[in-house]
Amino acid sequence: MRLDAPQTIGVKKATAPRLEVRNVSCTFDGREVVRNVSFQVEPGEIMCLLGPSGCGKSTTLRVVAGIERQSAGSVHADGKMLCNEVFATPPEARGVGLIFQDFALFPHLTVGQNIAFGLKGSKSEMRARVDELLERVDLAGYADKTPHMLSGGEQQRVALARALAPRPRIMLMDEPFSGLDNRLRDGIRDETLQLLKEEGTAVVLVTHEPEEAMRMADQIALMRDGQIVQKGAPYNIYNAPCDKAAAAFFSDINVIRGRVEGLLTNTVFGQFLAPAVADGAEVEIVFRPQHVKLDFDRNGRGPNPTPQDGVPARGVVERARFMGHESLVEFRMDFDGGKLKATVPGVFLPKPGTPLWLSVRRDRCFVFPPKG
């Protein structure tokens, strides 16, 4: 070996993402429904496109599948381009599995034949794969039944098994677990995603349910009005939302307002830091009900202020409800007549008209400039 040759020993060659979507846009009838969407998914990773109905997440999924054509941008798998504005690999040649809300089993085929439809190999190999997947989705012994003999949830599990059967390198899932009852949903969902991870499949999952995204995803792309507004791990998306709407999408929120003076905002709950906000600007301070601390009223007095919880403010209970694992208490605040909510673990049901003092955790508040 030449000593002056470039040395590559110990240097690992970078590999392309299993799936890469680059600057994809879609326009229908002159209306842009997807705008400049980009993301990457590695083998064994689960990316969730999360957002309200009509935000463009299902259209993005259909572009990756090859069912829709984009007006701009490109899609790549393992570094190879699948499509751009002028070229498109046929859907059946993309190595992509599809599970949409309308799971559409073949009614004239048995469950086993439905699952084996896209398989290749000997009959014994295909039968073994079918039996393995039926066991995985809790439908062992259903191979000879026909779709009309199954419930809606059972049909959806067969559709899951059919999509998993060929071991696709990319799996696209559009709210695939919505037809399962609560008793089965968590188990089937976790088992399915674990199987996909074990096989190194890159998963793109579409849902409008934040709890489902938090439970399932390695990465979340939060979509709004056709574009991704925030992208990251579930913990980061939840605890560092990009704006008030992002915070509100994941849970109930409380909002109070104040005006900035010298990087601080004065409120009835004390001062809040407002870095990089100009003096005189109005800001909204956002916090979740579970981060409100409650204390009893002592003849018109509350607890002393603390650096962690700031200054307490008094409110009067309007309504309290037990929600199963926690209690939700709604207040009418003395300082402005506005409403705030607090959640308390377990059973806590003060009567309407009860005065209580509310404090707000400083490290759990978000300060945003208001949007018009």
C-alpha cells in the first residue's frame, strides 16, 4: 500500500436514509395542499406525520406511495430517486407497503390468500409466513375464513398482516389502528411496530391523535396548512413547542397576557422572562393545566411566593370533574374574570364557589408573541 495514498481504514462510509422526502409540494386545482415538505426516516425508525384533518399529511403519504404526483420536490429510497416532477417509479416497484384507512381486502379470497397475495416462494414458505403474521396480529386459526366473516377490527388486522407479509423496506400507514377497539389497540399497535423495527423497515405513520403519535413515534413532524411547522423527538415537541397552536395541539392550555419591559413580563403570577422580545411588545404566556399548583385560601391569603412557582393568584372554582386518573378543576380568576384550568392527580372535587390559590411552574411556561 502506498504511504501517500488517502487512508480510509476505520472510516465508515455514510449511508443514505432509508426514505428521504425533499421539498415536496402538491397543488390541486390551483390550491397548494402540501408545501415544501422535507423529512428523513432511517431503517427501523418511525416518523409520524401529525396534524388536524386537511393539513396535507395523507397527501404527503400518497406522494411517497406513488398514488399522487407532486408538483415540486423529490422522494428517495436508500439514495435512489423514486420520483420528482417529471419522473415516477410505479407504486408496485417502490418496495413500499401501504395501510390506509380503507383497508380493502379482496372479498373473494380467504384471509390466508389475502395475506399471501404479494408473497413469492414455495407454498410451504408462504404458509409459514401467513401463519407467523396471523399469530402476530392475534388471528391464529383464521386463515381459511373469508373477509365477510370478520368484524371491522379483524379485517383491519388482516390488512396489517397483508402489508407486512412481503417485508417492505418502507411502510406507509394512514391511521391504521383506528378500527381496533381500545382493548386490543395498544397490544396490536406495539406488536406491529416492534416487528417493523426488528425487520429494519422505515415507517411513516399518519395520525391526528397526539397521544398515538407520542406513544409510537421516534420522530414527529407536526403539520399545519400543508407544511411542517415543527419536527423532532416526541419529548422535544411536547416540551418545547414552536408556538401556542403547537402547544395546544397536544393538550389543553391556559393563556395569560403581559407586556415586556426590560426582557421581563409582569403578570399577576409574577415576572416571566421574555428574551429577544422588544420592550413594549405584548406576549402570551402559555402553560398546561397539569403545571398549575393549587393551595387553600387562608382568610383571603395564599401561600408565599417562591422562585419556582412565582406569585400565587386567587380564583374561585366554577366546576370540578373526575376524569378517571385525574380531576379537572375550572376557575374564574379574581384578577381579570378570566378562566383557567388545573388538573390534579386522583380525586379532588372542590365545590363551586370555593376560593383557591393558583401558582404556575416557571420552568413549564412558554412565552410567545401573539399571532393575529
